Amino acid sequence: METIKLLGGSEVQVDLSKPSWCGSCANEIYWAKTKSGKNTPISKTEQGFYESHFANCPFAKKYRKKR
């Protein structure tokens, strides 16, 4: 596990040796743990940075929790 900083500035813990794939768009993702202990999918941008997969998945609305 290593700590990385996402594009928005948040820091997460992630094991970059274990990729997964999004069940909707089939892009490669990694499961990260936030400081609050929640799991979140992240993906690598074309520029080589990491960001929340919800920022670039065309099916993100399908997985958003209603408040």
C-alpha cells in the first residue's frame, strides 16, 4: 500500500499492483481507501495523474448514492 495524492488534492491509500476493471465502462481502476476509511475507485488519466473514477466514467450516475 502506498499513499498517493489525487488530482483534487485528496490523499488515499492504494495498492497499485492490483488493478481491477470497471464493470460498466471496462476501464482499469484501483480500489483506494480514503482517510475516513471508505473504499473508492480511482483511475489514471492520460496525463499520468490519478483521480476518482467517478470523474471520468460515463456511467458514474448509475453508482451515485442518493442523499
